[in-house]
Amino acid sequence: MTNPDERRLSAGLYLVATPIGNARDITLRALDILRAADVLAAEDTRSLRRLAQLHGIDLADRPLLSYHEHNGAKMRPRLLAEIAAGRVVAYMSEAGTPTISDPGFDLARAARADGLSVTTAPGASAVVAALTMAGLPTDRFFFAGFLPNAAKARRRALEEVAATPGTLVFYESPRRLGAMLADAAAVLGGAREAAVCREITKKFEELRGGTLETLAAHYADAPAKGEIVVLVGRGTPAEVGETAIEDALRDALTTMSVRDAADSVSGALGVKRRQVYQAAMRLSAEDDTPERDA
């Protein structure tokens, strides 16, 4: 009897999740798809070659195409044409689940727009792996990806998610980790529970928990290495930092009255209106801005 996994796959785009560290964290179905695909596409073809070698997959003379953020616009039409011609195209990101902070998103979106079949072979994901090990609430979470590089833009992005009723998940680079944690402590509140997950499933895997304040202090003097996921526990209105409130008010006061600015910022950050209104009055007086509520 023929094994169902050995049958010919239907034409379409197959998004194949790959290990984020340990090479054995790949599913049998993912390996079947990589063996059966007519065309192989990868964010990093070197990673695909290494994975194929480790698991005894013969790439033979099948097309092995590089697809990344810099060549996506040029490569997409070719991959879509292959699928439209009845071929099986497998795409894998450098590590983890395709389309999650990954250029595969545009490919999958374009394939769906053309009416082509898109499916997934689920597996490793740094977001889910970090949530499972960090010990922070998982009933609700919000993945915010990478924060902006510039400090002002980063703080603004943190303000936007400050009142999210769930655990916040970020990707971060080692060189920006200390600055990101310091900004998060200022904007979200230094007492907020957090965790830094580093090199998940790899030899030097590390999980460090604590408050944003203590983590910011630690990584200010101890630069990290490797792939990093930062998690921040659910906040309460009282934990939204004064910096976040004042920054939001300064922006609002450029176009609104004190009263309207207080209403807007209070609603956006989930902070009691009285606290925000008092801060708005203080900022207005400091800037010598006339009270426009009269």
C-alpha cells in the first residue's frame, strides 16, 4: 500500500516551517514536502542546503531559488508562474515559520490574490516557543515584531501597545536590546514583568526573567548575543509610565485643547482621566500654552 505522504502533492505554494536552532525540530510532513517539491525557494538557500544534507534530502537538479526582501518583487512572478503551471513550490524562511516577520508574507499574499493554492506545514516558531517557556500569561498575547531603530520612533511604537490587554512579544537585535528595555521600562512601567529569551533551542539557550527595570539594568552592562525574543507581561493602567503619558500629551496638545488631549490620551493608554488631565495642565503651563477650554 502506498504511504499517503508519498503521493503526489497538489500544485500550490507550501510554506514550510523550519528549525529555529536545533535541526531536529522539523516535522516529518515538512521533510516530505521538501523531498516532493518541484521547486524549492528559501530566504537563505544555504540554510536549506544544510537542512537537506542533515536529513538526507536529495536536491538533485530541482530549481533552488533565493527569495528575500531585496529580490522579492523580481522573483515572485517566476514562483507564481511555476504554481500556475501545475508545480509544487515549497518556501522556507531562514528559520521558523514563514510569513512571520518574513518576506514570505508577500509571496503568500500574491499567490492567494492570483487564486492559487497556499497551505502550510506548521512547526517551529520563536514567538510560540518563547511564550511556552517564559512563564508569562499566554491566554492573550500580541506579537509586535521588531521595534523601530530610532529611539523616538521606538517609544512611540511602545506607546501604541502600552494598553494591550495581553502579553507583548517582540523580536530584538542584541545590539539594541539594552536601549529597547530601557525605553520599555520608561514607557510601559519599570515594575512590569518581562522576560528575555535568547538562542531558543540552541546550545547556549538562556531565559532571564524579572521586571523591565531590572532587565534593562542587567543588559545595559551585559550585551547579549544571538537571536532574542522579549516578552512583557500584561500591564494595568497604573503601570503605564509617566514618560508615555507625557509624550502622548505633548503630541496631542499641538492640535487639541487640554481637555480634548486628556480625553484622547486617557482612552488610548487606559489611564484614569484625572491623572492625565493634571499632567496635561502641567505641561500646558510649562510650555506657556494658553488654556483653550475656556
